[in-house]
Amino acid sequence: MSIRHSLLALLQDRPRYGYQLRIEFEDRTGSSWPLNIGQVYTTLDRLERDGLVRKDGADGEGHVIYSITAEGLAEVRNWFTSPVPRASPPRNELAIKLALALTLPGVDVGASIHAQRAVSIRALQDYTKARRDTASQHRPADTARLLVLDSLIFQTEAEVRWLDLCEARLMQLTGPNA
């Protein structure tokens, strides 16, 4: 996830200070990816260094206000019009964990699969409930949250299907008498 571009996108709307950016990011993404405030300010420092944002001074309460520069606007517009690269797939901790478990002695891969499936199904239930609750409010402002929830639901459904496949392959590997 590009925090850099997300903060630029929020700043194109209006100048903000770091905590406002954090709250706005979480509100617009349905709090699906909590942002550490330290990460926000570190990213803002880098964006300023790169000439994509500038400090506009402080508000009356001592918060440093950031605004986007012309270069930052160009950067965020390019981000919105460019596809997310698929050249190197993101690391999947679960896939790595199961691949290593399968290749190391003494690891109960089946137990790992069962434990993960239980967590994944619970997450799927939670996402589905949150989606149902959000959709029932019929507010246009909830469309962004619905998109995020749909994405999480589809990803989690795929994970559960993949865990089923892992279990089937494990059973093939161990044979019917294992």
C-alpha cells in the first residue's frame, strides 16, 4: 500500500496536519488499514524533502499544516492513472509459512491450515457483516468503504479456497493411510 500516494491524494483535497491525514485515511478506507501516526509524519517529511508537499506553518493549536505542491499534484494524478504493478507479487506471509512448514520436519501443517481457516472464516464473517451493515444505511458517502469491504471479502474467500486446496494437496501427499 502506498502511504506516500495516499497522503498526497488526501492533500489534493485541502491542506491538513498529520493527525487529520491519519483520521481521513482511516475514514475513507473503512479503518481497514490502521495508520501509525509516526509513519504519517515520516512520510510527510520525505514528501517535503522530495518537493511534493510543503509546510504552510501552524494552525492556532501548534499543528504543522501541509499542502501539496504542483509536483505533488502531478505525482498523485500519475498514481491514479497508472495500474498497480504486478511484476513481483507481494509477499504472502501465509503462503511462506505453509511452504516452509511443509518442507521442515516436525511441523503439523494440517494444524496450521485448520487454525488459519478458522481465523479466515471469522474474518470473512466480520467483513460480510460490516458490508451488510454499511450497505443498509444507503449513504452515498459509504461507497468507498463498501469497495474496500468487497475487496477484503473477495481476498478472504480466495484465501479460504486456497487453504482447502492446501489441505487437499497435503492429504494427497500423506496418502489415505496417514
